[in-house]
Amino acid sequence: MLGESVAIVADHHHEEKTMSRLMPRQPVPELAVPLVAGGEWRLADQTPDNFTLICFYRGMHCPICKTYVKELDRLVDDFAQRGVNVVAISSDTQERAGQTVADWRLENLDVGYDLAIDSAREWGLYVSTSRGKTSLGIMEPDLFSEPGVFAVRPDGTLYMADMYREIFEHPDAVPPSIKKYLDLNAGNDRGRVYRIAPAGFEVPRPVRLSEKP
């Protein structure tokens, strides 16, 4: 898995275009996509007790996505019991998304497709260009959005975002032969995880074990 994901990072080229920077407690962009099972999924129609969990994934060509989307499919009922609606969305076509549901055996998860590239950018997602076939032997689309996971409150404001930076591997895990071609600080201006804290929260002083008896 590690070697495979490093190769993906090394091969992808991210388009240099302006992307939004979403902020906690602020409204998120509108979002509506068709579903593989039929009908349309709209964020504005969601009425969860707690959150709507939106998982943006690369598409059927991505071996890493296959692993975590299948796990998300398995956990749909667990999320529902906790008042969380879940959806997985990609910029894949209807045909590719339908093949994804069949090949990955997704039985519980709402799967949306045809995410517009402009919409992906509004959500702050990176957009990559094709580099041919992946290790699954599937051709990448000409353009596709990179992963991101967002928890949205029922009032339509952002609670949490976990987003793919341009380089997501720890530098120590990247072979020197690949590292020399990468800017390991790329994407630091967008961050990856928003810390969830109440208003007025103060960061506590780090505990130093050397000062403990």
C-alpha cells in the first residue's frame, strides 16, 4: 500500500487553479449530484440528527479509494445509528460509477457521480490530470478530483474537514529517488485537518514526561 500510494503522488500533476478554503462554522458550498441507484442527492435535502459525512474519492481507477470506500460502505449502519448520513462522491461518469458499485460490491452506501470540477474546487479539493493507467489497470480520467472528507452540520456549516494535501506521505516514508522530485511542503497553506474545539479554547501546555516523577 505504501509503495503504491507514493507512486500515485509522484505521478499526479495538480492543476494550478484557485481553490476555496473552507472554514469551520461557516456555510459550505451547495452540492448536488446524481446517484448510481437513481435520483439526485442534494446536501440541502439532508436532515441528519448530527452530521452529513461527505467522502469525495478519486474514482474507480484508485486502488486506495477502493479500500476505504468499501470500509465506509460496511459502516453505513453504524453511522446512521449515530445520526450521521453518509455519501461517497466522485467526478466519474455514470458508467464508471456504476461499475465501481458493482466491482467493489457496495451495498449500503449512496454513491454519487459527475461531480463538476468547478464544484470540486469550491470545496477546496485538488484536481489532477491523467497519467494513464493505475495499478488496477484502469485508465485515469482526463481530470478528476482528489480525496476529501467533510462533516457538515444540519445547518449547512462545516464541522470538520480532512483533505488530501498535494503530498500526503510522511517524508520519512518517501524513497530518496522519489523525494528529490517533490515539494514536500506543497499544500501547507490549505492544511489537512481542522481541529475541533469550542469557542475560547486555549491550547494546553504540552506535558513533558521528563518533568514528571
